[in-house]
Amino acid sequence: MRRSLGIRPRFFESPSAACRPVAGVPIQEQVVTAYKDQVQGRVKEVKGKIKEAAGKLVGNKELQAKGKAQKTRGKAQAKFGDVKQKLKTAKKKAARKTAAKKKAAKK
């Protein structure tokens, strides 16, 4: 039905300049791997909160403890993803500064 309207879903489009492979990995995949730990951690954290609340609601201490543990693991994974992202950003920033200094030194 979408095709009859002349609208094409994104996954049918040919790769644009932004999606061309860089060092063998498309940019979209690079972005996904960069935020993977953050997203998975936050999902685990939410699941843990739900389990914890369900455990409290029904009075199941074991479910409540499992939820609390899962929430803690999710927070840790999300924090790990945050640190990983900050390191990647700092690395890129340092590379840009180095390139700018080399460029300025050539002039």
C-alpha cells in the first residue's frame, strides 16, 4: 500500500553517503554498537524495577530480590555504556585536536 502512494520505506533506499562503509563497518552499525550497552542496561533496569514492584505487590520476597538485582545489573551496564561512549567521544576529540595541530604546523 505504501508503494502505491510513492512512499518507500527507508530500508529499501540505497545507501547514502552517511551510510557508506567506513573501515568495513557501515555507520549505522557503528552507532548501534556505541549505544548498545546503554540501551540494554536501561532496558534491564526497567525490567528489574517492574519485577521488584511486582514482588512487593504480591508479597514475593524472591521476585523482589531478583528484580532488585536485575535493576542493579542494568544500572551497571548502562553506566559502562556511558563511560564507553565518553571515552569514544574523548578519543575523537583528541584526534581532531591532533589533526588541527598538525595542519597548523604545516602552514
